[in-house]
Amino acid sequence: MIQIKGLVKRYGSVVAVNGLTLDIGQGEVFGLLGPNGAGKTTTIKVLCCLSRPEEGMCLVAGFDVIKDALWVKKLIGVVPQENNLDRELTCEENLKIYAMLHRVSDRSKKIHEALEAVGLLEKKDELVTRLSGGLQRRLLIARAMLPNPKVLFLDEPSVGLDPQARRQLWELIRNIRWEGRTVIITTHYIEEAEALCDRVGIMSRGKLIALGTPATLKEQVGRYVVEEHKDNGKVIYHMFISREEANQYVKDCTCSVTIRESNLEDVYIQITGEKIEP
């Protein structure tokens, strides 16, 4: 569904994306993981025809993002990181304007279906400014779904949401996935990537440094982590392939220790030596 080969994007002297090559299949939920500045959002902007690359090739369903930009835009839906809803309009009014701009046919029916799909049908006449952050994110997804896109881009979809709203949003994304759409998520939330994504690409300083399923990536660096809590408050992390190896190691430890399963943040730190921060 998506093919990226040798993508390079610069902002002046800053190389935001540096030779990215990546294939994403139809119906896949794919996560781009990394800190702010890693190149995730820039990659999405190029794929959405919002930014022009200096080098490389990007195809969406076989259409080139430069030569066939109009066709690409007809195939995609975008949920931006920034909330750009018109806060002084109702939910339904926001969708009507978007549907008109995108020439969506049978608008009334599709707006009804979109609001129902995200659980906002009863709030269709509510002003956006009166909605919680979680409900506004749902409305952004409903808006992106109106043209019936084959590919849905979600840029930091749960940023700023409380845990309950975040879990509700995840369930909505899972439902979208079962419709057979390709979903690309950029996030720095480790739990979000592990909960939603079939595969994950970890980016750092514009480069793809790891690629695979969450389980495979964790197996590569170790499924278990031993945390050594030193008297000075410092914590030292050790990665182990098996629980038995971890248990064997802690037998000789003289300080307080914790054994836990590894996560994608452990993978990232192990590979780069850096910590994922918002």
C-alpha cells in the first residue's frame, strides 16, 4: 500500500528524514515510534503531499506523492496532531464543511454514519468547544473518515488525553483496522504502539533504526529486564533473553532489584542509548 525508498527531507541545514526506506502493507496498522524531532511527522507530511521531499520516492497505492498528488489525496484521511476543528461550530457543522470541501457524495448519510461510528451521534448539535479533549479527537477521526479513505494517518492521536480517553480512542482505532484500512500512527507513547500496531518502525535523528513486530523487536534485545536500584538512587538496567537468565543474575545482586518484561522503550534505549521523551 505504501512504498518509501531513499526519502530525504531537509529544513535548511537540518536533515529531518535521512534516507528512509520502508514498505507498509494493505490493512496493516503501522507505528512510527520515536521522540519529537525523530522525523515521524515529517515523513507523514511527505506521504500526505504536504511537504515535498528533496530525494527519494514515495508511493501510496501506486501513486507518486509528487506526480500524482491529487490522486493520493483522494485515497487518504489525516488526523493531525494539532486540533484544527472549528470550535464555534457544532460537530455536524464541522463535518458538513469538510464533506463539501472534499466533494463527498451522499453527505448527510455519511456524516450520520461517521458520527455513529465514533459514538458522537447524540452530540451532533453540540458545539466543539463544549466537548472534552477525547471527544474532539474522536470528531477529528470521524472527519478524516468521511471520504472513505484507504489509508488513515494518525499523528500523535492520543496526545494530551487522560488514560480513560486514550483507551477509548484505541478501541476506535482497532475498529477502523478491522474495516481493512491501512493505518499509520506516529507516537512517542510506548504503550500505544504495543497495544495497536502490527509492526513498528523506530526512528532516531531522521533514520529508521529498527523495524519489526513489537514482540520480535523485544526478543532481539531481551524479553526481560533487571532493574538494579542503587543506594544513590541510580537505576541500572540489564537485558536478558529468558526469565531464568534474569533470575540467575539477581542471585548475586546485593541491592534492591526488580524483574519485569521488556517494552519498546527498552528496545529503543538499548539500540540508541537515548530515552524516548515527548
